[in-house]
Amino acid sequence: MDEFVIEGGYPLKGTVVPSGNKNAAFPLISAALLTDEPVTLHNLPDIGDVRTMLTIMRDLGVEVTYHDRHTVTLCASKVQKVKPDPALFGQMRGALVLSGSLLAREGRVELPKPGGDQIGRRRIDTHILALSALGAQLDYNESLALTASRLRGADILLDEASVTATENAILAAVTAEGHTIIRNAASEPHVQDLCHLLNQMGARISGIGSNTLSIEGVPRLGGATFTLSADYIEVGSYIALAATTGSEILIQNAAPEHLRMTLLVFKRLGVEVEICGNDILVPATQPLQIVPDLGNAIPKVDDAPWPGFPADMMSVSIVLATQSSGTVLFHEKMFESRLFFVDKLIGMGARIVLCDPHRCIVQGPSQLHAEPQGIASPDIRAGMALLIAALCAKGTSVIRNIRQIDRGYEQVDVKLAQLGARIKRTGC
């Protein structure tokens, strides 16, 4: 299994270009199942989870043609199966968005147990609620099967603003008979990308970017060409990395319109950036002073559905806070195991108190020290957080289980090396 060997304690400098939005790739790929015509996607991230998703599509009978590492055309004129390969499906969570598309196209879908990051319980009840409202019937035994002789529009209130459940409801509703309203819908940038692609294919979706989507069903969809927007989680990670290591980094094509809440929270942690059109410059000199709430109260950073602070930014923000002067409380509301990686930061010298599975207090700044004996990356976002901590710490650190990082960050070691990082990928 590969490892990263990192010699930290050195500032970086240069320009980095983020990849396409990882979480947009899965529903956009799934949308190709709704038409027999070609769907071409540009700026797909070349990462493990996307490659797995495309392999699942091939196994279903979809023709997948690569034009380059980031451009793919999918043609689903001959879908042969309604059950994704269990071994592939179990490697990632994002493949759940095949539910709405396969149900709409074939009238049936069988789902093995999904995989993904082990960051706590990740229920799929909201998916079932939405698809059942459109007319699907559930058969739950060793695997989950949904059938529908005909999907009909409905007024759906999701019991939580689940991103993937919203995407499945959209994918199923666009060709359903009649009108659908999805209330308490997720509105993240990747949900918006899906809606824009489907509209290009001939769907009739309005309310894009809001928590109430209105969908008028159409009998069929056609092909389209679409370019994914930048991955705002990757952009946020590079901002945190630059500030934590005292580096000057220019992030090109950063889609700053998707970063307003992230930049607001980072400012409270003492980070200043300059927005230059579609680029973001992180200066080397940063205040890194935590801004207290009124009355000198300890501030709190908590995650929330869009446009709130993204849950996927919590891990790197905790590392950032270890280098900022002051005290801050982090409240991770969504996943009860997300914060369990902080023991590794404590082992590196961070002053963190884990209050319970959802909250931790960070007091900074702390001089982080290297971990030459190695630390394991437990999930995608914690892996990136530990990578940032290793670049900040003086000395040589080893990060294991980097497959997790590769699932979400394209060629992160190459991008960091181009910025001057002393990082090597080695096999053990």
C-alpha cells in the first residue's frame, strides 16, 4: 500500500488549479442513463471514486469513451443490468445516485450495500421516502430493490436536506408523469450542476439553487455537453494549507462564488484572501488570530446544509485552528465519527479537547511535530487534514492509507510538489 513521506516545516509558493467537483461527478454520470444519446462531461476529476463510478457504468452496459483524462462521453443506448456490481458499489457512497436514474429508465433498481467514508451512520431512508412518493415500491431483503411501473409527479417534503436523496429525487422526477415539487431540497453547487445538465438535456427544472425545486416531467431527454465547476472543497483545502504553512498560493479557476461561507469562517480563524476575478490569492503573511464573538466569547464553527459551512471542510479547518492564536469550538452536527481523527493531531502536539463525538475545542497556536512512525488516513477529508498537518510540522512524517486521499484529491502529491512541497509517494 502506498504512503506519503513528507518533510514539513517549509513554506510553499506557486499556482494550483483545482479539479472538477468530485461530488458533482457522480450524479452527472448517472444522468447519462436517462437518455440513449451521448452525454459528454468536461473537467471530470481523475480520482479513484470517479474511475470506480465509470467502471460501474460500463458494467451496466453503458459505453464509456475517454477523450482525455478529464473528458468522457457516455452513451447508455444499451443498458443491460439494473443491479450494480456489489464489489464496485461497496467501494463508494456516491454510486447511490444510480437509484433514481435506473428506476426512471428501467422501472427497477437493485442496490447492494454502499461503501464510502466511515464517518458515522449514513442513512438512506430519505432516498426511499422521495422515490416512494414518486410511485416506487420497496422490497428490502439482503439487498434493496425498488420497482415502479410508472413514476408520477408528487409534492415531496424531504425529512432532511440530503444531497444524494435530492439528486435521486431529481433524476427520477424529470421524466415522471406530471409535476413534482421537492421541498427541503439540498442546494449545494453539485446539485445545481445536476439541474443545469438535465435542463440542457431537455428537462424542465426551476428553483435551482433554492430549497424548493419545481420539476415538470418530460417524456424523454436528449444528449448534452457539460463542464463541471471547480471542487470548492479542494479549493478550501488549499486555502487552509496555504494559511497553515505560511505559503503564498494562487488558486486559479477557483469559483469563488461557491466559497462565501468558507471564506467567512476562515476569516474568523484569521485567514485573509484576495479574490481576483475567478482566482483566489492566499498571501503568505496571515493574521491567524481567532476572532472572538461579541463580549470576548469563545466562537463556534458548526456545519450546516448549503449555504452553511460545509461538513467536508471541518477536518482541515481544525488543523488550521491549531495554528491560529485563540480558542474555538467546532461542532460537527452531521457525522458522529468525523472528529475521531483528532487524536492523531493531539499526538502531533495540537491542543485539542474532544468533548464528545460531535464537538472539540482547539486552542492555538501549537507547534506540531512530525510523525515518522506513520499515521493512517481514516477518510478522505481527515486524510487531507493530516497531510496539511504534516506539511506544517517540522521533520519527516509518514501518512499511510493514502488511497483514501486519492479518492477525493486528484494527484495531490504532484500538485503539492509543483508548489515546492517535499513529498514523495512510496510503496511499502
